[in-house]
Amino acid sequence: MSMNLRGRSTARRTISAGAAVLLVGGSASACFAEQSAMPAVRDFLVAWEVGNYPAAAGHTMGADKAEVAAALGGVRSQLDAAALKLGMLKVVKSGDTATAQFSVKIDLGENGEPWTYNSSMNLQRAGSGWKIKWEPSIIHPSLKQGQRLAVVTQVPPRSPIQDQNSKTVLKAVPADLVGVVPGHLKDPKATIDRMVKTTKIEGGRRLDGERLLGRVRSAPPQKFLPLLTLQRSSGDKLIERLRQVDGLQFKIVNAPIQPQFAPEVVGELGAATADRLQQVGAPYQPGDTIGVSGLQLLLQRRLAGTPSIEVVAQDPEGNDVTPLRSWSGHDPAPVVTTLDRRIQPRADQALSQVKYPASLVAVRPGTGDVLAVSNHRTGGRDEAMEGHYPPGMAYSFVTADALLQNGVPKTTQTECPATTNVGGQTVSNPSGKAARTSTFERALSLNCATSLAQLATKLPPQALVQSAARFGLGKEWGGLFPSYAGTVPTPANDGQKALIATGQGGVTTSPLAMAAAAAAVSSGVWRPPFITKDPVDTPSAQVNVINPIAVGDLKRMVRRSVQSGAAKDANVGSGGQVSGVSAVVNYQEGGKAKTVSWFVGFRDDIAFAIAVEGRANAAKIASSFLNGTTVSPPSTTKPPQGTTPGTGGQGQRPGTNQGTGGQTPGRQSPTTGTNPSMSPTRNP
């Protein structure tokens, strides 16, 4: 079985002397008279167990007492053991000699099976008492003179994260393995203390120096023990500072640790700090490579497997002489995602010249596969999957579905004034202008917020929430990867209906949620989006079939928006017809005026959503995504100040979810903290 040899807290190292006395003395005192050899055996075992090694050595003969004390104390340090329990079995006396048998139980780590075995010792009468003839075999029957215990850990290579065609999405980059040869260290504690002090992890985290020191002391003394992997970058001062730490050694490798794309989804590997070890659980320990964000964190155990562990007897040269106990590990396995290597670069390229933070998600309508996740200038946050934005008129097709399914046909006559008052709530068109329109269908294509606000009064109170739910908005999806499905309040009056119908009034959503909703218009079925094929991601949300008549009308409406309406810049001439809606939303967040620009649509077997945190032509970005070209840099015009008139602050976006994605490798300068790609290296 697999087990962790060192994953425990300092508290577990503390052993109760009183408990030890009861364990040893209580098991034997009723069986032997005080004139026997039992008291000497009992006192020796108690002293050894509670860590009073000089006292234990005082009960021995035939060897230097200091050497005996060091050998007994070495059991815990050489195994980095959490606890040592000893139990009397029996003492057999024969004249002036005796043999004692006892049990040993060594707790080698949290959530692991203890190492248990029996050993024995020989005794000789010495005056009125008894002395133990010292032999290394007292520690373990197979241990011989000059040998020591050691823990040998075999860590399997970490498996990759792959695209939908099982091709790795990681690339190898130059890195430095930082480690030690334990037996060459003059002062192991000083070396580890200085390394920990020099290495400052992002967010103020630090390596657990005590546990790391325990690992160094228990490792084979003559073998290189890697402790960290540091990705190389120009001007990396951290590596240079570590080179000043006495005892550290460096090896140059190419480590497959950097995502080729979608870093917020793929995730990063990082230092096994104490808090991160608590998060990923046993059997990982300081010195391991562990995932710290994205899929690398969520599927750490699958990707890393578990190490195989062997306790051995070693000779003074560090050769493994005798295996004493072993625990087998579990092999790692790759993670196969739904990411499409053809589509992901197009998404990244489409956003590459945008001056504001922007994100794009593409999904396959017929399956729910997430094909591309791109975050640009988001500071490592996965806004594509978890962003909270008011959709504004990008939400119009959801409102249109509510109207169509509640008896309001697309031919309903309507007007599109610049502003309108509904239930005491003023709603304005995003353009600030009136438009000539005749039907509900035409109003949607022109982003006539005032038309939808007026038509929403025809709806029953629950209609807008029910329509949102049909498109997966405002409901929990479940599934493996963190995501935000949106929030859609239930309106209490016509004024609130007007705001919610136009994507305001507390409505928030993510690009992923909007891409999945667009996929439902394309296919006629809403499916929860998912991002891994193996292991199979099975969101708990149920598939929902949209009314086919409503879907037919919605398709025509959103096609018209691209063909001749507000989203016409997305009307790509080749590769199939594009359908979709666009919007620019001004809103307040935390007392600050903000803007988000949207395009939500589909073509053939791709549905996608784009959100830009600033005023931008999102429809034009959509065309570049579909064409695989780069959008020209937008003008440097600042986002407009102020909010859409009449929102009354109800369109305010809640605090942004920061997500679980880590920073893109190399983004943080090592002069201000450890490079985020710093990976403790036993499985780079």
C-alpha cells in the first residue's frame, strides 16, 4: 500500500512519558518479579520510547554509551518518525543471562500504516542487577554494525495534462533543481533554515522548515535530494541568492511545467508549503511537486500518483544493503481535457491586441465540451470561467425566449424610444438614441432596451427566472472545474422586470455561462459545460431541451442581429453563418464606473462568448476569432464614465470572484517573491 512517511504536524512528534510507562510497565509488571531481568528491560524501553537516550544507554554494556544513545536517537531522525511505541513481550532467564523480546511500532506518517515488527535483546547479570548487551540488531534484527536506517522514496514522473486529442499541453522549460546531498551538509539545520528564509513564496507562504529538515535527515546520506525546481528566467535573482546558501547544490534540467495555453485552466506547479500540503493531503510532503492552481491542483493525486516507499539498512557509503519494509505507491495518470488545439490559439490571438482585460470561452453545442478558454490581462484570474459581469443587452435572447414562450410573438408591434419609464424605473437604450422599429424581432436586432423593458410587463413574475434557468443561468451546474453560472433575481414589480429583461437589476453572468446559453440556441438543447474527458466530468445539472418553436424564432432573431443589426461587425462572409448579439454595458462596482463589452453567439459547431472590461467592438473581435486573424488595436479612448441612465445602481456588479487560477509562469518578478513556477522537484 501507499503511505506518507512525513506528513504530520509537530504536535504528533510529542510523546507522553506517562503513557509510555503505562504501555511498557503495565504490560509486564504482573508477569515478572523484581529480582528478574525485567526491570532493566522495562527501564531501557521506557527511556528509549520517551527520548531519554542517555538513560537508555545507561542500561547497556559492551559499547560506548554516547554511541548507543546516538544510535537509539537516530531511529526517529533517520526515519523522520512521528512516534515510536515499544511493548514488552517476554523475558526468558537462564542463569546469569537472559533474552528479552519486545514489539516495535513506528508511526512513519499521517494516514499511513505504521511499521511494526518484533526485536530482541540479550542481557547479562551485572552485580545485583542486569545490563543489556548492546548490538545494533536491538533496533532491528537485520541491522548490523556500522549500518543505519534510511527511507528511500521513489516518485513516479508526473503525468501530463492533455488536449482533447491526448497531446500534452505542457512544454518543457529550462529549470534548476535545487537540492542537497544530506551526508555532505556541515549543518543541515542551518542550510534548510537559510533556504527557507531566502525562498519567499507568493502570498507570504513559506516552506515548512522543520518538516523539510526531517526529510533531509531521513534521506539516503550520499544521494542528491532535490528540494525545489526553479524555472529559469532572465534576471532571476532568486536563484543567485540561493547559490549563496552553503550546502545547496544545483542541477540544470528541462522540466515540463509550463502550460502552452489556457494557464488558468491547466494550472501551475508550486512549492509544497504547509498550507498547500493541507489542501492536497497525504502522502505529499516538502520537496514534492504539487499542483497549486487549475487542474494541476484539482487532480493532483491523479497526475502525481503516490510514491513507493522503502525502509532500508544502509552501509556507511550510502549503499542500500538490506530492504526492511516497503509500501507500494499508485501510478499517475494523464488528464485529458476538452480543449481544442485548433481553436484555443485563435481565441488567444483574437484577444492579444485588446488593451483591456478580456476573456473568451468557446464550447461545442452538441456536447458541452469547452473547446477554448482564453484570459488576457486578467492578472491570472480565470474571468472566462468565473467572472461576474452584468450582461446588459447580450442577455436579450434569454428575455426573448421568455416572451416567446409566454405568448408574445416575434411580430408583436413595439416602439424603441431613447428612454422609457416602466414601473417608475427609467431604462435607456445603450446608444442613447431612439430607433425606428416595428416588431419585437427588429427591436432585439437593434439592441432596443426600451422595447424589451416595455414588453417585459406582459410577463408573469417567474417568467424571466424560468427562461434563465432553461439556459442554465442562475443554477448550480456541479462538475469538476470551478465556474460561475450567473445570478438572476426574481422581479417583484414591473420596474424590476424591465431591468432584468435588459440584463441589469442584479443580473450577472460569466463568459462561460453565456457561451453555454448560446450553444443552447444553436442546438436547441442546453447542456452543462465541462472541461475534462478523462476523468469524465459529470456536472449534476440536467440537460434541458428548449421549445423547438421558440428556438427557431431565436435563431432567426440572433442571426438578424449579426446580419443587419447591432452585431453586424461579426458577420463573417465565409465559413458559415454567424449568429449572435453584442452589447456595451456601463455599470457601478464598488463606487467605480466600469464598462464591459460583450459578444455572444455561434457558428456551425462553435458557440462562444467574449467579455472585454472596457469599451470595445466585441463583434469585431468575434470576427477575428472566427477568421483566425488579429484585431487591430482599439483606440485609446477611455471607457465612458457613469452608468447606463436609469439603472438606479441596480445593475451593479458584485465583487469579482478571484478564481483559482494561478499566475502565468514568469509573471511575478523573483525580486519581489518566489517565481510562481517554483516547483519542489521530485516530480517536475
